Amino acid sequence: MHDENIEKEIVELFVQKKVRKRVEYELSSKKKRIDAFFRLNHSKLTLNQKTIHPIHKADPDDVIQKLIELGASENKAYFMGYTEEDGSYVTLAEAIDMAFKFGMPVIVYCGNGIGYIQGEQMYGPAERFLLIAQNHS
């Protein structure tokens, strides 16, 4: 089951205002949920550019370390992706590991305005970004 409150928080913090209602609707619809993931795949059109920070040539351990440095807990992360694990709470290591293996659009939210998003892997590595809310200290 999806945590609607967390997903609304993610949309509020990281999605551009002009498409928030659409993304919220898609995430809440069983049929349209995949559309939300592919919409988020186009990060420059959907995400607030002030909140995404590219990660270049990172491996899972690098991403985990960067998120922990920002204040993420190693014990709990919210995983969103078009998989069976969608909408589940897992450890940070499990979430990042699944994201790297999956190759499709994924969001890992650590709470407190920090997270990770990756786009669909088409050619070469997927686009990967740290998500850092503008009000994160």
C-alpha cells in the first residue's frame, strides 16, 4: 500500500508547481501510476530544478554515503518505482540497490526533504539526482 502523505510531501517538495496536481492524480491512480513515473523520468520538465543535483559516475555506496551525509537514516527509506516494492519502506541500502538494478524511473525518499531519483536507463547509465528540498538545512 502506498503512503499517500509521503507521496504528497514528495510532490510538494520536488515537483514543479504547474504539474503537481497532475502528478498527484497519477500517483493516486492504479492505472495512471506508471505515467507518473515516466513523467518524473523527464526531470527537467517535471522537477523543480532548484531541488535536483546531478550525480555523475556514482555507484550505490557513493549515493548512500551522500544521502547519509545529508541526514538520511540508514534504517528507513520510502521506495517508489514500477515494481512489486513500490510504496514500501525498506532500508536505505536496499532502496538504492533496487534503484540501481531496476533501470526504470525510481524515487527513494529519506524524509526531511532529501532523497534520490533516477530516470529510465536507455543508453549508458540512467540520469541520477540527489533531491534536496529548498528548505533543507
